[in-house]
Amino acid sequence: MRVANRKRVLVTGGAGFLGSHLCERLLNENCDVLCLDNFYSGTKDNVAHLLNNPFFELIRHDVTFPLYVEVDEIFNLACPASPIHYQWDPVQTTKTSVHGAINMLGLAKRTKAKIFQASTSEVYGDPEVHPQPESYWGRVNPIGIRSCYDEGKRCAETLFFDYRRQHGLEIKVVRIFNTYGPRMHPNDGRVVSNFIVQALRGEDITIYGDGLQSRSFCYVDDLIEGFMRMMASPQEVTGPINMGNPDEFTIRQLAETILAMVGGTSKLVFKPLPQDDPRQRQPDITVARTVLGWQPQVRLAAGLEPTIAYFREVLDLGGKG
Ligand code: NAD
Ligand code: UDP
Ligand code: UDP
């Protein structure tokens, strides 16, 4: 039976990095949370601390199969996010984005739930426009090794907008840019996790190329605040809306900052730059600022602190660094 005033919220991919933070936030806001995950790239560890909460329910399920539950809101986050994870089983990656979107949209249609899609800056592909506004259509290779992710997410966006036009669904689409924080995967090959793990282990810090390429990193708490504002926005706000932190750093600056914070003896070493590595990526968040009054609050050093503490704990290095 439904408890009065407690919103029933489904989070797909809820045992992942972003999903676990979102579940926590929703519980803090007195929601009844249904966390769905097939543990492809997420783990029970990420939500173990929530299992005793009577308003938290964890179900093992693959979004590519239908799901019949009664909910008021759906956050659709299920999808591996780092190249190492999504390229491991590319067909399953496309299925997760496309069949997953169809099932969750079908569920939203039947239950009249509001539905949120975690899209990505990767829909812009290798862009000719910097920074990328939402109106930019992108430059994506349809047959390359990243296509399972990029095109899967693009097709999911198409489905969201067609379900809105055809069936009147209330949709919320957010394009997420590089985000970091506790519960990132230590082995996902991303620059923030790589550098922190290398620094903590006293290994060389691997800079690809000259390290002068730049990225913008958003702390997870800022992003989740953006998700909450988006879900609570008026019906006509559908997105897509970019979310990320526009503060730009070179990869070398990131390495030096992490090294200074961790201490230790790691040296910077230079490795070949991967193919198609973008020189620069920065979100244009004018729309999120104007429409949602949202912008990131956490500076890089402030966000790196809890992230480093998290990795110290999971790598079991105690206080040794
Ligand atoms: P993550 O890998 O930690 O989380 C994804 C979760 O989805 C995992 O728990 C995984 O087990 C689950 N999952 C995968 N396939 C599934 C399936 N078929 N059925 C059910 N569950 C499934 O990654 P994340 O960083 O938390 O990303 C969450 C969402 O945000 C993803 O959709 C991702 O594309 C998007 N995103 C993340 C970032 C970022 O910087 N972290 C950037 C852009 C977009
Ligand atoms: N679906 C689901 N849960 C529901 C309703 C639908 O998983 O509560 C799935 C269903 O399996 C279907 C998909 O969502 O394949 C799309 O549903 P829709 O109603 O749009 O299409 P149809 O059922 O007409 O194919
Ligand atoms: N990078 C690096 N060393 C690493 C991992 C990544 O120099 O150990 C670089 C990578 O070449 C890219 C940037 O850091 O220029 C960001 O890489 P990531 O995979 O985190 O994100 P994306 O390229 O998708 O923005």
C-alpha cells in the first residue's frame, strides 16, 4: 500500500556511481526508493548502507526486459558509462540504452510517471563547436567502437521525445558531462580515478599526450542537485539540458593537484595520446543556469578531498597513502 505523501521513485542503475548517490538523496527527501540494477558495472557495496532503510528496496533486474511496478517517478540511469565497461559487451550496451528506454517509457506511459533520462555529452561526439550548447546536433561516428554508447544514448533521446509527442509523457532529459566523486570505479580507466589510484599506490602518474588537453570535472553532489531540480521543474521543461562544471583544467594541472593532495613519491610519465582524444571538453550550462537556477558549487580541490578519502578506504591503504 502507498504511504501518504511518500513519492515512489524508481532508479534504474541505482547501484552504480551516480545512482547510489541519487538513491541516498531521494531517501533523505522522504521518497520510497526502488533501486533496480543488474550489477553489470555497479555493485551491492554501493548501496549496502541503505539496505536497512525500510523505504529502500533493491531489485536485481535487467532493464532490457519489461518491468511491472507502480511508481510516480523514474530516473533512468542504467547503462555502463566508461569505455572499458561499455566496450566489453557493446551489443548489450546498445540494448540497455534502446530496449531499456522503451521498457521504462512503456512503464511511464502505463503509470503516468514522470521520467528522467541520464543522457551524455557523448551525444555531441567529436564536436566542431566549443563549448557545446544543447542546440548543437553533434558529430558522431555511427560505426566505431564508441558508437554503441553514443548512438544508443542518441536513440534513447529520440525515443523520449517521440513518447512525449506521441503519448504525451512528461520527460526530463539531461546531458551529463564528466563527473567524479566517491564510488567511482577504481578500474574504469577514467582520468580522475586513474590518477588518484596511481598517486595512492605510489605508482607513476600516466599522462596521455602532452597533458595540455583540458577537461571540466563536476562533483557528484552538484550533479545530483541538478537532477533533483530537473525532475521538479515545470512540465514544459523537457531538456535536453547540459549539466557539468564549466571550470576547465588541463590534465597536467589535474595530475599536479592530485599529487599535491595525496603526497607521496609518484612521478609524472607521458604516454601516447589515445586516438580521437578530444583536445577540450567544456559544458555550456547557460540553459541549466537560466531554466533551473543551477550551477556547480564545489571547486575541484574540495571535491577531490572526499574522493581521495574514498579510494584510500577501498584500496585498503588506511592512512598510509
Ligand atoms: P555506473 O556504471 O556506475 O552505473 C550504471 C549502472 O547501471 C550500474 O550499476 C550498472 O550495473 C547498471 N546497469 C547497466 N546495464 C544495466 C541493465 N541492462 N539493466 C540494469 N542495470 C544496468 O555509471 P555512472 O557513472 O553512475 O552512470 C550512470 C548514468 O549516467 C549512465 O546512464 C551514464 O551513461 C550516465 N553518464 C554518466 C557520466 C559520468 O561522468 N559518470 C557522464 C555522462 C553520462
Ligand atoms: N512495459 C513495461 N512495463 C510496463 C508497461 C510496458 O516494461 O508497465 C514495456 C512493454 O514490455 C513494452 C514496452 O514497455 O514492450 C513499451 O510499451 P508501450 O506501451 O509503449 O508499447 P507496446 O506495449 O504497445 O509495445
Ligand atoms: N587521461 C590521461 N591519463 C589517464 C587517463 C586519461 O592523461 O590515465 C586523459 C585522456 O587522454 C583524456 C583525459 O585524460 O585526455 C580525460 O580522460 P577520461 O577517459 O577520464 O574522459 P574523456 O576523455 O571521456 O573526457
